Amino acid sequence: MAVILKSGDLESVVRRLKDSAALDVCLADPARATQVITLANTALEIGLPRASTHVAMATILLAVAPRSDSATQAYYQAAKDAEHPMPKYLQDSHYQGAAKLRGAGVMQNMFDLPHKIARQEYLPKNLVGKHYYVPAPNQAEQKLYAQYQALFKYIYQQPFVPTEFADHFEHFTSSHIK
């Protein structure tokens, strides 16, 4: 059975395609997620009836894509520690009096430093070494995770020790589902 898109449905379908690309595919295949989003945006620009080909292509790419929710999980883990203040030197200091009003400082310019990476603490001291990102077991994320580990070692000059989280799906407790 074929489903024919009607003009009123296109925006809703495109929204769902984009959402699925970010939530379901995510870091398992970022290039594919970008392709789906591009196809979805193009479908909106072109409009029906020709947009149906773009929607079909995006749908097929999503259907056969690897899956990962690691970015969502990292967000939920990090949200638990969100009450910690941002380091002063990372706070906005572009306006006159920012240092006096908010205690804002000047962060290092990464482009003036070796490897174009600022070796400064980005987390409160008690959170240094806590890692929120746990990669899914796919090639794309394993490569990203290796880059993240190397970056952490370079910035903080200490070994990378993965953080253990109790339950990958603990944010889906009844208090969070409405």
C-alpha cells in the first residue's frame, strides 16, 4: 500500500525525518543524519509533488541507518550536574564592565596555542574526569571516542578513565515521563 503525501502533511513528515536523524541515527552515522536533514530541507523548498522523492530517499536512508542515542544519554547525564557554575574565564566578557559585574574573565585563544586547543579547565574541579559520553558500539562512535580520549589527556594532562553510569535508560523513570 502506497501513501501519497498531501501538501498539509509535508511539514509534519519533514519534522519527523529531521527529528529521527538527530535522535535515532545521531552519532552512529553523522554524515547520514546530515544527508537526511538536507533532503528534508530540500523537500520543503521544492514542495509537492516532486518533494516526495526527497522524502522517500530520506526515509530509506533512515530505515537502513545504524542507531545510537549516545548523545541523548550524554545530555541526560550532564544535565544532572548542570547546577555547577561555568568557570569565570569562560563566561561572556565582551561588554564593558563584564569582569566587574559578573566576574567574567578572558579565555585563552585556542588559535594562538599548539594544536589549536586551549589547555584550560572547562569543568569545575570536582567534575574533571567525569565523562558523560558513552559511545555506542559502532565504528563512527569508536573513532569519535578515541578523539575525545586524546583531547581529554592533552587538556587535563591525566589519564582517561571512563565513567561508569548505573543505567543507560535511567532518565526514562516515571518522574520524567508525562
